[in-house]
Amino acid sequence: MSIDLHKDYFDLFGLPRTFRIDKAALERSYLGLQQQVHPDRHAHLPDADKRRALQWATRVNEAFQTLKRPLSRARYLLELAGVDAGLETNTAMSPAFLMEQMEWREAVGDASDAADLDALEALHRRLRHHAQEIEGALAAALDDDADHEAAAETVRRLMFLDKLDQEIEDALAALES
């Protein structure tokens, strides 16, 4: 068994290069590839073959982790399109979005300071719903319109929400322990 380490992640799993993916097909393809390339299946082979199997397994795992998460999948699609989204350097956001972020963070801080688990859980649900709406806009920009500039801006927005989601999860974990 060998896999082409130069294939893009979508080709590797036999999926179309789109933001909207069939998650069940991704999972099935991942499990099938993992079964073929898992290093344990190659333990009896010479060292060079074991190393190659480890490379294959690593590539399959990396591809799966990238494609299963909307934010990393969008970033990867932009990369494949040759788009420099300036994700690390372009932090310009609309004043309305920045104000919204401040309000979210203030609400999280207040709920966390008050040790209000119910409020944090409600914020978490609202944030996830909001993130799904933004993912819908991202899907439209990438799949329907091929508008990479709009997609890059939307990815930057989603990065903010992803970080806020992590902050809420951390606050929930701190309260639950």
C-alpha cells in the first residue's frame, strides 16, 4: 500500500475541493485509509517501510484533522487557491464586529466572575449558533461565489469566534472542577 504524499487533502480522501463536505464520507474514507496505512500493519516490514508507513499515517491524520474542522478547512482551501489571507498580519475588522467581540468578552467575563455556569452555557450555545451562521457565509463565499477576499475576511471573523469559544470552554471547565 502506498499513498501519494503530494495529493491535496481532498484528493487524498476522494472528496470534492469544497467547504461544504460530506462529513460521513470524510470519516469513512479516513477510517479506510487509516486501516491501510496504520504503522502496526507494517511492523513486520523493514525499517524503511515502517518509516514510510508512519509518514502515510501522519499525512492521513493531518489531512483528517484539517478537513474535519470548518476553520482549518477554510484556511486550507484559501491556501490551495493561492490566497494569502493575511491571517496573522491583517487584523482589520469592522468596528461593529470589534464592538460585538468586546460585548461577548465582557459577558463571558461577567459570567465567569459570578461563577454563573448557566450563563456561560447559554453564551456558549449562542456563540456556536453565531459561528454556524458565519460558516454558512463562508460556504457561500468559497463554494458558491469563489470570492476569496470575502472568504479570507470571514475566516478572520471565525478565528475570533473560535478563540472566544475556547475561552468559554476554559471558563466552563474551571467552574466545573
